Amino acid sequence: MKRLSEATLADLSVAVRRPVYDRAQIATGIVHLGVGAFHRAHQAVYTDDVLARDPRWGIVAASLRSPDTYDALEPQNGLYTVSVRSKAGESLRVIGSISRIIVAPEAVDELLGIMAHPATRIVSLTVTEKGYCHDPATGVLNEKHPDIVHDLGEPRRPRSAPGLIVEALRRRHAVGTPPFTVLTCDNLPSNGRTVKRVLVRYAELIDSDLGRWVESEVACPSTMVDRIVPATTDEDRARIGQILGARDAWPVVTEPFTQWVIEDDFPQGRPAWEVTGAEFVTDVEPFEHMKLRLLNGSHSTLAYLGYLAGYETVAEAMADPAYERLVHGLMDEEVTPTLHMPPGSDIASYKRALIERFKNPALKHRTWQIAMDGSQKLPQRLLGTVRDCLRNNASVHRLTLGVAAWMRYVTGIDETGAQIDVRDPMAARLRTLADRAGSSAERLAGELFAVREIFGDDLPKDLRFTDAVTVALTHLYAKGAKRTVAEFTSTLS
């Protein structure tokens, strides 16, 4: 089968949407760090819609670690397919907004040169929570992070996202070029302010004057992004290739729903993303809390409890009535009272849509995939809500069941005694703590509560939280996840 590329675009199936603009006329206006599936199914699609109106906003995308995406898409001239799947069927669209992919470790000077060029007005990121090299519990730069230690020693050849951004900003500052806008699209609380704090501190460590310039001049608008994007499988590649009429080495699969809420703070200009469905607001935080706590908090809870029960996908877990009851209760009883949305916001409709999205059988979102990097995700997805509930003397039982399931998961041994492939930057440390605790739920909880990067200094001292987690963890060990969820939801209903 022929390969998807510029040369084969015209030969694709007539049912497939493709770029309606001349890619040869596209200029680079955006550099994106972290060219993963989410970016390609979300921001790159919004930008693709803009390019027909304004060709100044093409994307140069950089992979900070692996060359896999480059290897897949470079022979395709950066083209790839977005498959939107639901119970109603599947639709395909070829995206052309990424004009070039760079593997940062292999071409760091070239990447920095593009970032420092005056035409680059936005540097966006989807590097996941761990890519910011920060302390998830406090949101400050982790100055002992190995990548930060490396970059401070070799600031002209950085390998971290903060190091790359600050070095590019330093080059612009040195020649009088205005700074680009830094647009984070990751699930961090107050993500714009968090990335600004990280960048300012890193810049201060390089040069105090540079730190002051970054603090006063660099715009870091906050965003809320929402679209479920499972990992692409070989089955997806084969099915999409048959429909497409060409082989795509790395398509992305997603759902019909998509949302992007952005603070409108772009001193050097921006694409007209609003005409493609993005929403520009003065304050993203209420929307961010809604998404992080309702969607991501529920997702993580489903991921750990679902994986432990043997459910491979979110849809399989949601097909269990007890798990669906748990998610409804989590959203309605524990999360929603902590939200403070602007007038006119329809939280009830958003929650109903989430339930349907979670139950989408065509979207095979693996619980194991969502469970990755839990040490970085828990503070944002569950523990912030826990803190708000405790301040209001409200229930945290469903939230703490999710935390307990994470504790059970990171032991690295499932309910059948088989190994769990725990992917987490703290996996080795967490496994050491779990091994030291043995089979005691109480000891395991105590060991993990002491990880201040996750739980901070406050939560381990609050018996309402620690007791509830320990009780839930004891039940998970004694009865397993499936029975625990069934009994738990029956008791609370």
C-alpha cells in the first residue's frame, strides 16, 4: 500500500477530509514542544482550520526525547490522519499544520534557532505534568531534577522544556527581539501561572537580569484543553489505512468532543482560533478546575480501580454499574460543590457528556495508559479537591478510594500476583516504599503519605484524610477492587 504523503494526498478516498490550503505557502509562527498524540488531535487540528485563512501560523513540532514520531511522520511530509470515533461511526481527516518535526536531542541548536527567530510568536507545550521538572505538590521548580541540573551546567545545550524555552528567550533578549508567548496545554493547576513560575526561577538561576525580564515581559496565558486521545494501536493503523487508501505510520484516534479555553494574552499576536471553536476568556481557572476535577479526577479513579479489577479500558469499567455509580457520586457529591463556575455555565450538561464519553465503546482508552505518571497527576486531579472538601468538612470517601487505588497500583503487583508495568518518574522510589511496607495496608499508606512531593505537609497530618485512605486501602487488599467498589457504592447510595 502506498504511504500517506504530499504526493499521495490527491489519491486518497473521497470520504477523507484533507488540507484545503497550499502547504508550500505556510510560514512558521508556532513552535510546539512535545509532539504527542494529544497535540496532534487537539491544537494542531484547531490550527489546521486557521491556516486556510491565515498562513502565518504553521507549526514546527519538537520531540524532546524519542525520535519515534519523527521517524513515522517525516516520510509523510508531516501529514497524519485524525480518526474521530463514536457509536455513530468513524470519520477521517488528514492534518497538514505541522510543517516539520525536529528531534531535540539531535538538533538542539537548530530548534533553538527557530524558537529565537522573530517570526516565532508562540511556543506551546504538551510535555505532560512531569515535563515541567517541578514539584507537583507546590508547583515550584525542582532544582534537583536531573534535567535541570544538566541544563544549569550546560545552559546553551538544554534538554528540558524549561531549559529550551529560557535559552531561546535569552537569545531573543540579547538581540532585542520581543519574547514569544509561552502557551502550556498540559493538565497543571493554573497552568499558565505554574509555567511562568518555573521559567522565572530557572531564568534567575541562569542570570538575575534574565529572570527579571522573563518575569516582566513573557506572557504565559492559562488554558484548559479537553479531548480524550487513546494510544494508537496496530489495529487502528490497519483499519485507518484501509479506509484512507494509504498507509499512515502514526494516525491518532479520538472522540467527537473537543474543547479549548484560553486566556487572551498574546502580545505578539495569535491565530484566530476562536473561529475554529476555541473560547477566549479573561480567567481560565474555573474551567480548568471543572475539567481537572470532573474529567481527569474521574479518569484517574477509574484507571486505578478499573485496572486492578481487570478492566482494560474505561468503557469496560463504565459498563460495570457499580463503577458508573462511583463516578456519578464522585462528580455530584464530592467534586461539584468545590467548583465555582461563571454564570451561565452548565455543569450538569458537562457531567452528562462526560459519562457518555467515558462509555464510548469505540474509544478504547486503556486504564493502564491513564494510570501512567500518577505521582505527577494525583495532586492536580484528586488532592486539590480533597483539600477543598476538607476545608468545607465535606465527604472525601470517593476521592480517597481513588487515592487508595493508586497506592495499591504502585506496589507493582496486581490482585493475581502478576507484575504491573508502573510507568512513573518516581516508580523505583514508590516500589521501594511498597516493598518496605510488605502486605500491610496501614504501613503502605504511612510510607506513601511521607512522599511530600505528592501529599505535601498538610494532608498527612489530617486524620480525616489518612484514616479514610487507609480504610479504603485495607478493603482493596482484603476484597479486591471490584468487590470493594460494589460494596462501597451500595453503602453510599
